[in-house]
Amino acid sequence: MSKRFSTWAWFYTAYLVGVILFGAWVRISHSGAGCGAHWPLCDGEIIPTAPSAEKIIEYTHRVTSGLCGILSIALSLWAWRLFGARSKACMAAMLTLLFVIFEGAIGAGLVLGELVADDSSVARALVIVLHLTNTLMLTGCAAATAYFGKNPQSPARLSKHRGLLFTMGGLLTVTAMTGAVTALGDTLFPVQVGADGSLLARVAAELGPSQHLLVRLRILHPLFAVASGVFLLFGFDRLRETTAGSWAKAGLILTVSQLGIGLLNIILAAPGFMQLLHLGLAQCLWVALVMSALKAQDSF
């Protein structure tokens, strides 16, 4: 039963990542206002009639997001029954449910505040950052649920590598925040390739004072990504010598992949499919870090 629970928790984690990516597609396709300024109803209807493409995309995202809540409740009840209310698996599952609720509340705020579609306000950028941070906490707790489901007797203590792990987590979180702002800017203000097609000319043009704030902030994410990427490579390499070995190796591979995909994303002027791939790998990298932290608990 413990193995079955862990398997389903991993399935739920994968489903969460899929819903997160679909939410990014809502932004990329400018479908956030597909249901109007209505929530949870879609244009005042439970099931929209004569929907447009944007309405179908937004409505589908709401349905799949709602299913996340149902599955999270079921997982929490299962953990409660299988391991007990005070077990680490149950607490992780309950935290997952809590972050699902937060995720729904943030999504509702975006819709009701009309911070969707072509809105380019600072308020939207701040909420998007909050949204992305919450998804990291959500997928992290879901992965922890799967881990503790399979390892219910795992010690609840901090690894001797906690300083390294907290630094890696902080850097990855800040990088993801800047990435969320950059992705929003790429959607609202598509990258314009300069006449000579050079990357330096493009960057120089985007830093001009006449550009929108979201365009001028694009430079931050690559800088943070390179800096944090170098440290993550160092950190995961250190963790390979601990009980987190296999997850640390996955972290190394994902970090190198992310840096490469990020560079390609810039060169290709951030097409939608590259943004989705970049975000998906970021979530996988975060899970690898969370699992490395959990596995490293035994390294003393």
C-alpha cells in the first residue's frame, strides 16, 4: 500500500506539472480573459456556450486545475488513513492541498482583477511572481508526499548540507521569479530581432529608456540563470557523494539542459514551445533539488 501510495503521489506530481504548463499556455495564447472577469463561472455560465478558442483554453485550464484540488483532497485522506494524521506523508499531502488552494486563489485574483490577456501592469508582474513561487512550493510538497509515502520512517532532521541546500533553493527560486517576469514580457512584448540580427544589438535596444519596464527587465533572468546555474552545478556535484546521489546526478543533467535550453530560447526569440519546455525543465529541476534535500537527510 505504501508503494502504491507513492506511485500515485508521483502521478499527481506529474499531473501538477502538466497543469502548470497548460497555465503557461493560457498566458502565451493570450487566453486569460477567455471567460471574462468571472470566476469560478465562465462568462456567467457553468459550461460555456458557443465558446471561442480563447474561452476553450481558459475553461479547460480551470477544469484541469479544479481536478487538482479533488485529487489533492483524495491524496490527503489516503495519507491520513494509511500513515496517520501526524505522519510526514500526511503533513506533506496537507501542505500540497493548502498550496493548491493558494494557487486557485491567485488564479481567481488574476481573473477578477483583470490582470490577464494584454495587461502589462506592475501589479500583474508581481502576482505572476507570486504565482510561480506558489507552484514551486506546490510541486515540492507533492514530491515530498511521494517520498515520505515510500519512506515513512525517514528521519525528520536537517542535513549537514543544509546551508548548501538552502542556498541552492534560494538561488533557484529567485531565478524562477525573474524567469516569470521575463516570460510575461516575452508574451506581451514579443522579441524584436534587430536589423543586423545580432544578440548584442537586440539587448542594447531592449535596454533603451523608451522601452516598457518588462522589456528592460529581460536582461535580469539570463544573468541570474548563469550565476545560479554555476552554483547549482557545484552544489549537485557535492551532493553526489551523499545518499542523494542519483537525484543529484539528475540535478546536474537538468541544470546543464536548462542553461542550454535557455540560451536557445533567447536565440530563437522565445517562441511559445520553447517557453513551455524551459518551464517544464525548471519544475523538474526544482523537484530534483527537493528530492536531493530529502535524500541527503541521512548524510551526517
